[in-house]
Amino acid sequence: MIARLIESPHRVVAGLIALFVLMAAAAVTVVAEGRGPQPVPASVADRFSAERAMTHLNRFATEPRPLGSPASDRAREYITGRLESAGFSVRTQRGVGARASEGVATFGRIDNVIATLPGRDSTGTVLLVAHYDSAATGPGASDDGAAVAAMLEVGAMIAGQGGLRNDLVLLFTDGEEDGLLGADAFTRYHPPAGGVVLNWEARGVSGPSLMFETSVDNAALVSLFADAVPHPRGDSSLVEVYRAMPNSTDFTALAEAGFTGLNFAYIENPSYYHTAGDTIANLDPDSLQHHGENMLHLARALGDSDLAETRSDHDATYFRLAGVMITYSNALVLPISLLAVSMVVAVAIVVRRRGAAGFRQILPAAVAVAVPLGASALLGQALWRALVWLRPAYEQMGGLLHRPLAYQCALVALAAVSVLGWYPLVRGRLGAVAPAVGAWVWPAVLGVVCAVVAPGMSFLFALPALCAALGALVALLPVRWSLWPVTVFTVASLPAAALLAPLVGNLADGVGLASGGAAAAGAALFGLMVLPLIELVLPAITARRRVAVAVPVTAVVATISLIGAGTVVDTFDAQHPGRAHLAYVLNADTGEASWVSSDPEPADWSREFLRNTDDSRLSPGYARGTRWTGPAEPMALPGPTIEARHRDGDTVTMRVRSPRAATSLVLRIDHRIDRVVAAVPGAAPVELAVTGVRADTWPGEIRFRDLPAGGIDITVRTPGADRIRVTAIDETHDLAAAPGFRPRPDDTVASIRDDGELIAVTSTFEL
């Protein structure tokens, strides 16, 4: 087939057209899949309306509402009032939530809002979930205000239409941003029983509402999702990736407790995530419309189903191709991937019999494919380091830039550099056929590997390999039309364009440029799969020396041009601000105060406060890695207090208070902790088991959010240690009240770190 492609009398024109068709298909797929439905006006009563939902956002999502804040209380009161007026039975669950992570135990007082609409003939509960708290650094219009507004609107619509067959419960959790605290408290007193949970989140301010996570054995729910919603987005590869990531949402706590269900989020323009830019003005109404539309259709479909039929005993693979949602049982994943391997082997056998390439050429070529894939990944990572070197303020952005398109195109160009720099060299030694067949071995084998370890991802590799190999075999049929081979192979490559292009886009948006090597490797894999078409537009093999230099040099020039364009376009301004981390820290033991920043390179604004990396004025447990500091004017604030109440070997109970009525408290302990119990007046004690240690400070850490005025009792076990040192840090989100503070310029906002934008007072104790 490849030989026939090369022999085409119109090879260059045909090759250019074929590559243009594939690039256009990739672009159209990315654009089409990146869109949600258009917003529906408020006047349309029988459909979800983003315009109506936006009126709710304007009532509670105009200011930060962290756990325990007055703004959080106002949001809760608004939510409660709206649902009561819609006919729901509403109650507030007050309690203590808890979550353990590596070396850290987090607790907090929470106020969940639980609204119930009884079903007519219930077979279980449909549970819609969103959190109404926000990060302290932004108003959270998207995270998670949009979902809260959508739930209020959907709840009112369903109640106004007479309810559902099944019970409908709307759960508005508190303290999600501090460690899924509200979801934890809910699961402690509400065990799963014949219901389905639908959780709604956001990691950006635009993009379609993706179904990105499911509980295990999701086949029945995936099928219902594909049938029920008019604009389904997301695929099973996202499920596999998210299950392997350390990230978490309320759905994590609910799934761990045994709930089954689906998790949704939109993720585009993530540069505003958790910042002051997560505003109503920056929220894309299309995203709100898609959130609400999905929510309404799924709530109705589940609400009128026998929920026992939504349970299954296996997962499903699902994805969209040419605008159609395709689903099939994961039982078919391994057979499909093995079929792809078989078809690639069949192509290798055919080209060997025809004398185009033998196994002695194909196998080395397959091994050599690791070079462009690895090179593209390395170059993608190098791009980010180069960008940080050119613009140090990018480091604080975590790879999530405001206008990254030029840099994302540069990642694709770097993939082209890797493929086009490698291909002329290897084809000079092994011919044009062997590298192409060897390249198809990689997605075929990856399909098998994924079928075993991450079945939901296998389709991304197995189906493009299968189609490419089948296309090659069909192209070999004796059809008397010179363009038959190139036409057939182009059509066979369309699935690769339709599946791998969104993968590259999701990687670029989801993980950002800081992990750009993954997106670049994905782009390189697509390029390797269409080597026969690339071969058509390259000069004859006799000109390989000139080609080996000219082609990759052209790609390098394009890359440099794109990077230059990116630095011109992606500048910081009031609409696209940079970030700066700063805190005021008073050491109550010495009376010394410091400005503190964890930024690797301080911004121009924060440099006014910072001098060097000397942390000698800080309490010993406060210092975390390298920090910039500067002297500050001390405030007359008392430090937090710790009183040892009881000790039994390596276990100590202490009473912890903040005399200045700070609502956030952190305890850092100079030994590993493995068991922590928090006792709050009026609530049952909550216990956590903790594994691991903190790597960047003292090894054990305990956090408590919304600290009561009278303090709390903490019992902690430090295995093998009968004496410990504890640095207590109480925090208030009022940095502007610190003496000498000067407001940020318009082009700078607070960093998303949870220890910034606050006044912290520290005291250290021997217990």
C-alpha cells in the first residue's frame, strides 16, 4: 500500500490534500467537542435556562465564601430559602467533617444543606450534589457556584412539574475546598441505599460539561447517560486518568462510602481556577447551560427509572465519534485490542511477501519509534522550562496560562520536529515502509496494555491502529484508480484524527503546559500513524540529506515563531492577571513579624515586602522549604494556646484555642502522626487514621477549619515519641489589615495557595 501511495502520479498534491483533510477533521472535532449548547433565554419555561440560573449566581457568588465565613452563611440562607419556596423539605446538617491525606489530618465544622422532594413511587434516591463554599481567594462563580445555581433551577423546575417517581435529594455540601469535609460528614450519617449520585464541579470557567468520572461497574449508568442527555460529552479515558490521579471532589468521598454515580465538570480556561478571576463575568454561559441541561435530563431519567436497573457488574467504554456516542462493554476491549495487533501483524506479513519490507526492517523500525515519542515528550517539558525562564511569573501559574493557544501549537510543532527529524534518517536506512508499519505497532500494543490496566483508555490506541491497518490492507486491493490507496488510507486515518486530537486538547487544557510533554507525545503519535501520507509530500529518498536538515529546521523555526507569538499575546493585565503569594506571619514567641512568600521568584509587587530567604524569624514548624521573607511591623496579637490535658505514652490530648478568635488553625508536629481525634463541643468526636509524613515541613500536620471560640480538644498519637514539639498557627483571611500592606496592582491577584492572603500568628509548645 505504501509503495502504491509513493507511485501515485499526483503524490504531492494528493498527500497535501490528505493531510489537510486529516488536520481539518482534527480541528473540527476539537472545536465541535469543545462546545456545549447555546444558553436558553429565561422566557423558555420548559427547558433549563442559563439566564434564569444566572440570577441565582448574582445573589451569592459575588464574593469569596470559605468555610465558616459570613458570606458562606449568606449563601446557605439563600439556598435554603429558594428551596423551601419551591416546595422542598430542607434541613441543615451541622457536624464535623474530616479527611486524611499524606501526613495531614483535616477537620472542620460544616453546615450541609439537604433538600428533599419525596417521590410518588420511590425505588431509591437521586442525589444531586454541589458544594456551596468557595476557595478563600475567589468568589467561585464556576467552582462551584454554577452547579449550585443549576441545582436551584433544576430543583424548582422538577418540583413545579409535580416531582418524580423516585425521591430527589439536593445536597449542597460545605467545606469541599478544605478537604471534602461536608461530603465526609454526610456519608457518616447517610449510608448509600438504592440511589444514584450526580456530582457537579468546575476546574475552569468555560468548556462543555464533561462526564469525567464514574463509580465502578458503570455500564448501566453510562448507557443511561448516553441516551438521556442531548449533548453528551466526555469519554472513558477521562475516567481512567482521573481514577489514577490524586485529585479529589465530593464524588471521591461519596464513592469511597459506596455511592454509585457520575461526576461532571467543565475544565477550559483553568487559569482562573481558585483565583479572584473565577467571577460571573468570566463564566461562559454555555458551560452553565450545559451543566444544567445535563443535570435536568439525567435527574428526570433517573427520577422516573427503577433505580435497581441502573446497577451493573462491569464497566463500559464510551466515547464520541463523528458526533455519535459509542458505548460497549469492557468485555470487548481486549478482543478489539488483540484484533488491532492481528491486523498490524497481517500488514507486516503482506508487505514482507511483496518484498517491500521484511521483519528485519520492521522490528528495528518499531523499536526506533521510541525516539520521536520520547523526544517529543522531552521537548514538551523543555518548552515549559524555557517559558518559565523567559517569564518567571509563569511558575506561579502552574502551567495554566490565560492565552496558551500559541504555546499549545508550539507543542504540536515540537512533535513535528521530533517526527520529521527522525523519519528521513530512519527511512534512509530501513526504507519508507518499515517505519510506517513499525509506528502502528505502538498504538496496537498500547491498546493491549491499556486493555489490561486501564480498559477505558484502550480505544484511544486500539481503534486508530485497527483502522489504519485495515485501511492499508484495503488499499492493496487491485483497484484501477491511482488515487485509491491514498483515499482509502486517508479515510482509515480519520478515527485517529477524531480520537487523538481531542486527547491532545484535553491534556493541554487539563494538565496544562507544565506537563506539556504528554500532549506533545500524543501529537507525535498521530504524526507517526500517518507516515505514508507524510512520505507523499517529502522529496525522493535520494534527497534525504537535504530533507533531514530542511524539514525539521522548518519545524524548529515554526516552533520558535509560535513561542515568540505566545510571549507577545499572553501578557498580564487586569483581565488576565498574574499571581503573587504573600502572608503576614507574627511569631508570638519572639514578637517578630515577617512578610512571607513561597513564590520561587517574587513578583514586582511582592518584592516591595520581601528581602531574602532568611527564615530565622519564623517559628520552627512554620518554615516550609525555601521561602522569601522580609521584616514587618509587629501587631499586638496574642498567639494560639495549647494546654496539655492528658498523656498516655505516645498519645496526648490537648486543648487548642485562638484568643484572637481566628477561625482557621494549623498544628505542625515534629514527629509522625498516625491517629488523630477531634472533639468539638456539641458534636460527636471524629477520628482519623493518618499515613505518611509531610515532606516539606515537620512530618505531622493537623488542620481545623471554622474553629469554635472556646477551642477544641485534639488527641494525637505520635508513634514512639513521648515528647513532641508543636507549632500552632492561627489564620485569618485579612491580609489587607496588616500594617504596611499595599494593595496589589490590577494585573496581579492572590496565589491559589491556601496559606496566602492571610495574617498568621504562631506559637511553639513542648508537650
